[in-house]
Amino acid sequence: METTENQKVLLTLKEAAEYFGIGINTLRRLTNKHTSLCIFNGNKRMIKRKNMEKWLLNHNVLDC
């Protein structure tokens, strides 16, 4: 999880799955349970990159 100034603030599920190395279904489950990790643009779920990075550093993804 390297960060640069030019990184996106919001990621699609596909982008987030590639960036974090987590499956799309796991991301859906995680963001259903922890709504502060995403926003919805219509029915499109966008992952808040910084919030997700912080959450992953402090939690075990397998526990969701």
C-alpha cells in the first residue's frame, strides 16, 4: 500500500480489490458492515481509500 500525492480519494470496487489485494465480495461485506469506508454514487459503491487503509491497518479482514 504505497501512497503518492496523485492517488485517487475514491476507488471503485475493482480498483480497491486490486489496490488492497482483497476480493470484491469481501469488500462488499466489509463496506456493508462498516459504512464509513464507502460512499454511494447512485448504486455505485466507492471505497474511501484513506479510511480503508486506516481500517485495514487496525483490523483483521477475515473477522468481517
